[in-house]
Amino acid sequence: MNDSGFDLDLQAAEQEIEFDENERVILGVLDGTTAIAERLDAVERGHVLVLAVDGDLTELAADLAPAVKKQGGNLVHFREFLIISPPGIEIDTSRL
């Protein structure tokens, strides 16, 4: 038991969590060099994108944002990053 009085077996807990091996978090840069179709395909496959914004966000996301929203995905601008999640994965901003 640890000092907090709370005993947690992380290995056992990890074995109980179900992960979809096809879903992942993809890090990248939003700078206009990657095709929108590639980004949309990743979101459609269930991936979360964390993109460092390199340039004017409004300009760089002008076509991407509406397309993601049309798919039912979510977008949040946080600091210098644009986080994009697929439908069904909420981006919780309640602690910001």
C-alpha cells in the first residue's frame, strides 16, 4: 500500500481497459502542406489529431474545420494547437 492509503494495481487495471488498436492520437503540424483529405481520412478512421498551428489558424483551417464538423467531429484550438476528434470522442474543455 502506498502512503496515500489507496492501493491501485495499474497492471491489472490496464489489462481490463479495452483499446481499439486502430484508434490512435496523431501528432502533426497544420501548415497547409498536408492534404485536407488525409486529415479527414484519419478522423474518419477514429483517430484524434493534435496539430501544432504554424501560421494563421483561420486561413489554415478554413476548409478543414467545416469538413470535420460535417463528419460530426470536434475541433478545439488550445494554445498553439488544433485538436480534432472524430464523432463520439468529446474534447472536454471544462477545466480550461
